[in-house]
Amino acid sequence: MRPLPPWPTVALAGIAAFGCGAALQVAPIAAVAVPEGVAHRPWVSAQLQASSPVVLRAMLAGPRATQRALGLSEGLRLGLFDAAGLTRAAQGLASGGPSEGDLRWVRFRALRGSASAGWCARGVRVVEAGAEGFAHRAVVIDRLLLVGRESGPTAGLWASWLEGLVVTAEGVKVLPWISWRDAVEAPRRDHVDISLWDCDLAARPAQP
């Protein structure tokens, strides 16, 4: 992913000693919102353009890779959310991760070898500190359609919606109160939304 603007500073995790042992202390990773003086739409588009191939490769690799790519680390959660948001996040995380046995991952495996072809974002908005459980300004994306192109003679397009994303210092991530069943749609060839292409921000697939 391309380097993010130097605002705000990203904190580093540290280790503090307690008694005879040492306990790992997770430091908050500072939230990433649209930097002051930077145009909103081009900045968010650049982050999505950089993140979308990474996320698509993870989904093709399976549920564990997808959870690693899209899950919020503890440091990110501490940097993003206020007390109410952290409580909401903890409740969501208790529901567990994506299931290996879910049919959607069988479908993703059948599409391995696909290349990232484009993306379509809906509901792109800046959430101010104190709203929706966020401790700092954050960029939230309600839905992101990832478009892949299969390899081979036909090179057909397929797509999958992601639900409830936030832009962070480590790329786009699924908000922890979104269940994994809702967060990742099963991929579909000839997805109707590729034709509709109703987007706030987008990178449309090129013609083969």
C-alpha cells in the first residue's frame, strides 16, 4: 500500500515491566482520517486503489487470510474508538471469525488466479470524533464492491461486496461490530452491480 500522509503520527507498541515479569503493552495506532488541507475524494480514492488488490488476493486465499487482511489489530482499535466504540467492538469480536466451511470460500477458491479489475465504493463519509463510537475523525465506507477478472481465454468479471469498512494506517479494515457473515459477500460472476455501477468513488474495470 502506498505510504500514507504524515498525519497523524503512528504510535509504536512498547513493552513495560511489571514486578518480576514483563507485560506487553499495546499502544494505540493513531487513526487515519483525511489530512487537513487535502482534498477528500482524491485521497480516499488513492487509499482504495492501493488496498483493493491486497484485499482481493486475501479473499482468494481463504477466510484466514481475509481475517488477517481485514481485521483490526488491538492497536488500531485503541486508536480508533472511544469507550463506547471499544465496548461495541468487543461484543462484535466475541462472535468469532469467518468460517472455513462457508460456501463463499469454496467459490473464492474457484476464482484463484484472478486479477484485481476495479472497485466501487458507496457511502463514503467522514465520521467526526465522538460519533458512532469513534475517538477521532475517521473515513468510513458503507460498501465496497471488489471486481476481479478471471484468467484464461474468457477473462470474465466477477465481484463481491464488502460491508462496513474504515480507512486506517494499515489499509481498509472491516469494522469489528460487522459480523463476518455480513462483511464479505459470496463472489458472483456477471455481478449485476458491475453493470449498474452506482458509486460514490470508483475505478471501473477496463474493457478486455
